[in-house]
Amino acid sequence: MAMASSALSSSRALLLILLDAVMPLPSATELQRVSITGTVIECYASPAPTNATLFGASVLSLLAALPSAAAPTGFASLHSGGAFARGLCFSEATPPECRRCLSLAATSLTSACSANSYRRAGVWTDGCFASYADANATTASEDAQRQRIISIPADALARNATVPDLQRLAAMAQFRAPRAAVSDNMLAVVDAPAVAWDYATRSNVRVLAQCARDRTAAECDRCIEYSARVAAACCWSLDPWRDGVAAAVAGFNCYLRFEVSTVPVPQPHC
């Protein structure tokens, strides 16, 4: 059984290597075919800073400046007055898209988490992530924190993906981790096509792995690897055979996204 599992893993790795060699990097439009709705906000209570008023004012100033600072490249890390703010736009968002997303995210963050009471907080939307803190280093609790977000078409059957299906998706994501870690913009994408067991449907799962660019390659690799393990945890409806499903595992330092599209395979007539 162990030999069979090893052989399967090797064959998948080979398939992904071959796919990686021929697949061009998709555009932002292609990657955003399906939207993931909803906004997730986390506020971390901790001892108030020595000067809470100054810290709060610094956070508000940094979050106001963050959208314009991040828009040109999709990422920015700012600091002032003992406060730090970071913003990451997912995929290859255009500067206007990035600025608009982070502006809305920053507004949501300041409305939900007062910097006078919370020294660390983060917000995740479908298109970007923003956070503030009293230090640039990620805490252990933040490093372990993950948000699983999924969008399923209203007409889809309500069923959970099987463990093997989720593990297959996680394997694809883990394959991307080292590539994302060493790429110039810490972003990597792979398409993995497959045919259903009855040969009636062809599925394509697009996996995007992305890291905040102020982290090291080792931190990026570790972050995506952990997100992939979270993605493999059964059961959260991330079915690789369900058309129109989009899902993400988001953390403070990385973003892992899955998009599923399926098409029927023409069947020969007898």
C-alpha cells in the first residue's frame, strides 16, 4: 500500500511538472472567474500600548496610505509611530482594482477593530488582505491562523468532497509552494486537468499560491504548505468535480486559492 501511494504521488508530481512547463501565467481576469463572497475580520485583543491614542492615530494614518502604496505592485508594508500596516492584493490585480479593494478592506478593518483596543487585526476579502500590528513579525497565533472561504453556485448539489479529492488538491498546492516562494512576486499558478471516472466530465482545477513579499522564501514555503494541509481537512465542499466552485485558504502571510471549472466530454455514438 505504501508503494502504491508513493507511486501515485510521484506520478502526480510528474504531471504537475509537465503542466507547469506548458501553462502560461494566467491574467487577473482569468483568475477571478468566480468570486468568493464575504469578508472575514479578526481582531486580536492584547495589552494596550503605552500610548494607545498615538498608536491608534498611527494605525489610521497607515491604513489610509496603504491602498495607494500597494496599488502599483500589489503589496506594501508601512510603519510609523510604533505601528505597522500591510496590504496584499491577490492574483495580478490592476492598480485601480488593488487600490479600491484595499480602501474598502481598510474601512472594514477600522470599523470592526479599534486600534485603541486591539494591537493586531486583519481583514480578508475576495480580492485582498490588510492588517495592522505593533510589530512587523508575525506572532505564533497569527502564523497558525487560517480562514477557509468557499463560494458554491446556488444550483450546486450540497455535498462534501471526499478525503482523496481534498488530498489531491492539497498535493497540487504543495507542489506550488516552492515555486511561489522563489518567484519575483511570490506568486505561482498551475492548472490541473482531469477526466472523471465515467469519462463524461472533464475538470480543471486552477491553484494559485501567493505570499506577502516582506517574508522570506522559507516563511512563504512553510505558510503555503500549512495552508495546503488545512485545505486537505475534510469536509468543506471543495469538490474538484463541481463547476463554478471557488475557495481560498487565507492567512496573515499567504493566500491559497482554488477554482474549479468542468465541461462535458463528447461521448461516441454507438
